[in-house]
Amino acid sequence: MKPEPPPWFPAPTMADLRDQLSLEELIGTGWPTLDEILGGLRRGQVYAVEGPQGSRRRVLARLAAWAGGAGHRVVWVGNTQTAPGMKLQVMAAGVGCSPAELATTTDLDDLLDEAIRRIHVVTVGAECGPESWLRDLVTSGVPFDVLIVDDFTRGDDAWVKALGGAVDVFWSEPWGAVLRLAARRHAVIVLAGRSMPRADVAAHVQLGGYRSGTRSLGVAVDAPEVQATARMPVDPGPPAASGRPLNVWEELAERRLLSFAAALGATPVE
């Protein structure tokens, strides 16, 4: 008996096509140097960030702020700092101040309240049981666009289980479960720690220490098609527009960021 041909699916509308194409757009890191090297972060891929804790947090906070400011749903989890502290770093990265300055001034409260209402960044810290929280997120099907897991330590079975991996095979096949999760959710996953495996990731970003004399971070990128080293200024400024929609942080900056240094009594830093 000849099998019946599969039924035709309804033709997509233009709105459907735009939504589908928008999912193929690369997600900016907020760091022009990294974006020039990588071209941005691609959905369905896993990225590893390795380096000292201070350098990692600068890079991850800026990534979370700018991805959230572009309208992407961002989740940042870690087990060595609190959720409010992580959110403070994200807000500081967005406005171009240090977290310490932001915590001790009220001059930016109206701006930050507006930003908090408009960006989609969820921070989950040590007090929230981040491993079990992440496991629930992974199994629930709740959508996200960018998932950042900091304090990822080789051999830490709690993170492996939270990401849906089998502990007995994860470290011999380092990224299997995470790669499947990224592909299934069509999301960017960034795993960050002091020492990270290099196998099978879209790119391995190794950070050096922050140099106060040069106000910059050293970075080395190892990807299938790119190997590059560079220095990133700690105060990177807004990424180049290149015809893309205005980021929330750029929109707010256009109206109010020029007065921030005076309000804080300090020079803006990342």
C-alpha cells in the first residue's frame, strides 16, 4: 500500500518569518573587541569563559546587561555571590559605573528603576540554591535566550546534574548534555570558571587579570575558525551600531548618561 504523503503545513505569515529570522541574529557580548573576534554569540551554541573571578565577573556582567538591554531573556546563576550583588554588577555594567559607586549613590535610581522594568535579566546567587534552581529551569521548559553559569568547576557534579548531564560520562564527553540543551532551547549557553575544558565549544575565551595601569583585560579566543589574542579596555564604551536596533542602555545613555560622572563625582568605569 502506497503511503500517504505528509500533510502540508500552513504557510508562515510575514510576522512568523520575521520572528524566525530574528532568532538567527547573533547576540552581542557588549564588548566590541570580543564581538569583532567572534562576530557575536550564536544561538544553539555553548561558549566557555575561563579566567580569574574578577575578570570573569566584569565580562559576564557586561554580557548580561547588553543582551538583556537588547531584549533577550538572560539568566545568570552562580554559587559564590548573592543574587542582589550579581544584579548590582549587571546594572553597573549597563550604566558604566563600578558596583561600589552604584551602591553608594541614589542619583541613578530613577534610571535604574526604568532599566529594571525594561530589561530581562534574572540573577540567581548562592542564597537561592542555584544548582537546584537551574535544574528546575532546565526541566520546566521555561524559555530563555542566554544562560550564564558562573563558578563552574571541573568535577562539580551539582552543576552537571543541574544541566541534565550524567555524571559518569560528563567529564569524558564534556559538553554533551549542555550542547543538547543549547540546541533544544535554541539559546546561547555560557559556562564560566577558573579552568574550563576546551572540547566541542563554539569558542573558548581565556581572560587574563585586570591591569590597573592599562585599565584593560587580556583575552585569548580559541574557536574552530578563529585564534586571536587582544586587550579589552575595561571601559569599552557602547558597541558599534551597525544598523541594529538601539540597545536599551544606549537609548538611556543618549538621554542621561553624559551627566553620570558628575552625579557620581567620579569618572565612569566598567
